[in-house]
Amino acid sequence: MCHDAAALIALFILGLAAQAVAIPETPTRSFWLAATYEFLATSAFEPSSRHGFGVRGEYEFHLSPRFNLGLPLAYRMYPGEQVTQQLGYGVTLKHFFSSNWATADGVYPFVDYGLLVQQSFIQGREGSAVSHDTRLGGGVVLQSAPFSLFCDLAAHYSRLSFFDRESRAIPYVEVGAGWLFAF
């Protein structure tokens, strides 16, 4: 009888241990890396192209299972007769509609908002110009262990006093697609 009770207790403890191993730990951080395409709604950087290409990385803190605070860093280039390059950075807030987005396979939509800063560099011009950048976007995480992919679409509004040019609005649309690493 004593052996049966000991075996039962051992099986119970092993079952608890197996359950603890099977439940994925909830990540507290993530890193997002994306290739980006930007389309300017104005000719603000003429003779540069209205079409920009770049890369964006973002380190995010998971404040809750559905809410992230991110620190993005982006580089983009607008080719053309005179190349314009931009460096963007700031803070974003991202809201998910499911708390399982980082732990379970599936398709998970999100919305995000960002307050950013841009530094613009124009070929043949010394120095840089600084502008604010407000981002409002949304996207989807495609989670399939062990890979996590995402794509997003965002509208940006910037206002820039650019060297010897008048202050002007620079609205643009950004599309991104890339990889997500939650840890």
C-alpha cells in the first residue's frame, strides 16, 4: 500500500512537471526587423524620388500580454537625381487583440501609434534637417512555431523646416514586412 501511494505521488509530481514544461513561458520582450517601402504624398524632396526603400528595427517591452512599448530605429533612402536619406527613431505603442500573439500559432492583428523624429540628409547638402513624425498603423503577426512573421501598413505625418525651404508637411505611407523574435 505504501508503494502504491509513493508511485501515485511520483506520477502526480511528474504530471505537474510535464504540464509546466508544455506551457510556453510568456515573453517579456521582442525584436522586430522589417524591410520597408515608403511613398511620399508630396514632392517635398524633389528631385529625389517619391518612392523610398529602407529597413526598420524595433525593440519592444511587453507591458502586458496585449500592449507593447517599442523603441524603433529606421533608415530609408529616396533615390533619384539627388539622393535623400532619413534616419528615424522614437517611441511606439502597439495594441494586440489577443494575448496569445507571442505564444501560440495563429494570425494576430494589431494597431500601433508612434511619436517619432526624423533626420533628413540630402546629397550635396551639408548638415541635416530634423522633423517630427506621427505614425498611425496596423498590421498582422503570422505566428507558426518556430517562425513569426509580420506585415504592417502605416500612415505618417511629418512637418519639416528644410534648410532654405519653407516649412512643409510631408505625409507618407509605409509598408513593412519582416521577422519577429519574442523572448
